[in-house]
Amino acid sequence: MEDWAAPVVVTTNVQVFESLFAARTSRARKLHNIAGSVIILDEAQTIPRHLLRPCMSMLDELALNYGCSIVLCTATQPALDQRKLKGGLPLDGRELAPDPHALASSLRRTRLVHSGPMDDEALVAALRTEPQALVIVNSRKHALELFRAAGAAGLPGLVHLTTRQHAAHRRLILADIRERLRKGAPCRVIATSLIEAGVDVDFPRVWRAEAGLDQIIQAAGRCNREGKRPLEDSIVTVFQAPDHKPPAEIAGLIGDMKRMIDSHDDLLSIEAIEAYFGEVYWRMGDRLDGKESSKAILPRFRFGRFGGQMETDFAFRSVAEDFRMIDSAMVPVIVATDDKAKRAVDELGIEHIPSGRLARKLQSYIVQTPPNARTALVRNGHVSFVRPDLRGDQFAVLKTESLYHPDVGLLWEDADYVATENSIV
């Protein structure tokens, strides 16, 4: 895993690109094994837009000088051709699938419907008419509120799926969802966008809060996924959530999508997708290379004549500090809900076991929380750092198990309430 000395390596976009822009030996030691390889990027549209140009330049370099072949896989192909994106790839239009336009038409499985505003009451009413359905919203807060509203309405088969739950828990939930769908049992899922990419589920109906066109199409991939239902009955309803303002980044993408509505009759067409990404990249401009000009990556890689001779000026140390595929202010809390995780937590006290090994064991049991929420959890005794003398602040572990609920995950908002409740004699 550390040096990629294997014929086939399965890893993440984060690991690949952050290693390619790393300055530390431990991260860069494996890079020589990339030479001459075939690099397959699944869900290529998820490459963070604020680092798109540096990522494209790195892929171009690997193909040009290191014998690599790049394969981009996605149902929503971003416009990465250099003819459409400044700093893009010299793609020459090659597709592995024959006649993509004909395939897109013949494999059409859903139809989009725009409903306008739908509050939680309207969504619950819609779910009441569909025993198997999926609703995707833009925030964990909205997902939790809608789940509680649907529960109060007595809808059977309710499932909540968000990053409030750790990855090991979500895998169990998804297995249960697939089993319910297979049996035809009630299965009404309320989820965030985490269900949109790489999750193999097949619902007869989907509702999606307004978002970017790529997210809408990815959500549509969870409807009639296996193509066993009539197209006209497999409806993806795009709605506006009047009581929940979308995050700033998604708000911009909603505007880009609405411009596609005005100019394209078929939003699921290849032409609409291509035009949408072109609109997004044009609007973002220089922000495709660093969120701020001071954080721009490409200007820090220079090759030219300095002091009368040809030299390179590659600022890998400062670039490594600023190149973050996941630019999140969230902080981790470990929730040890099974024996495997609890054993790993116990091993945190054993000095000769490396922290890196334990971090890998516990990776699937992490819930990312807002920093102020974790501070409150620590202050009230619900979370503590295990062996800070040995591990520093790397391992924050949930101690109050009642804050992690089987149906909704970690409710960090209850930190102060539970502390007050426990103090009452």
C-alpha cells in the first residue's frame, strides 16, 4: 500500500493527486511506479474544481513524459479538452464507447421533471404515495429534519443516509437498502449527495433538491438504474427547497444549470452536459487554479531562464501545504461501534504500535464534525483524546455512546443537553 509495488492498484483521487504534489518522502516514495501505467479515474467530474487546472497539467505531464495512458470514466463527462478549458488536456475527442450520442439515447432510463418549490410537508406527502423512493437534499441538517418529519408522519421503511454516520455503518445501511429494494419492501431513503456517485441502488422514483446539472444527472443514475421499468414511469423530480438555502458553491451551480434549461430542451443530452461544464468553468475562471490567487498552484512551477541559464523553480514544499483535494474545516471523531473498532481503540495505549497502522484500522469509523461541535463534545466529556502524550490530538474518540444513534448517526448538537441531563441527580 505504501509503495504501489503491484500490477493493479486501487486507490482514491485524493491519494493520487496529493501524492503527485507532495513534498514529503513518505508520500512521494511510490510515485516511480506510476510511470508506464494506465491511470483510470472513475467519476472524473468529482475532481475538485478549485484544483482542476493543476490536476489536468499533472495528467498531461504523466502522459507526455512518463508513458502513462489516462482514462476518464463518468456518466457526466466534464469538458476537459484544452479546446474548451484553458489548461485542459489535448484529448482529440477519443471515446472508448462507440457512438456516445446513440448510446446516450438508447440507454435513456429516466425523465426529468421540474416541480418548483417543495417544502418538507410536500416531500412527505410525495413519499406517502411511493413505497420505494429516494430523496436527496443538499445538507445534513435538511436530511435530518426531513427524516424526522417523515418519521412523525408514520411512513414505514424510512432510512436516513448521511455522513453523520461513519463509513462502516453506511455500508451496512446500503446493504439493507438493497435487500429491501430486492424484496419489494417499503424503502423510503432520505440522503445527502453522498449517494450520488459510485453507489449501486435502483429506485423507481427520485426527488433531488436543486443542484448542479452533473449532480442532478448522477442522482438520476439511482432511478431505474437497471432499466427494468418503463422510462415514462421513472421520474426524477428536481425541486426547490424553500426553507433551506443551498451552500454557496451549489447556489452558483444551480444558476449554471438554469441557464442550460433556457438553452437545451434535453438536459440529459451530451450537448447539455458539455455546455454546462463549459459554463461552470467560464464562470469560475482563475479559481480553477486555487481558491485564492495567493494559493494558485501552477505559477509556482516555473521552467525558464533565470540568472542567464535554464533552470527549474518548482516550489513543492509550499504547494504541498496548499494542495488539498478535500478542503474541509471539519474535524474527525472516532465512533467505535463494533468489536473491531473497540480493539483498535484499546491498541492506542500500546506504545509499540505505530499510529499510522491504527489510523488505517479506524478510518472507517470516523465522523467528520464542525470544529466547534467537537470542542463542545470534548468540553462536556463526551469525546476525549486517547493517549495525547503518545498520539497527540490525532485520535478523538466518542465516549458517550448514546450520542450516536443507529438511525441517524452522531448528533453532536445534543452535547450540551446530554451534559446537563447527566448532571441532574
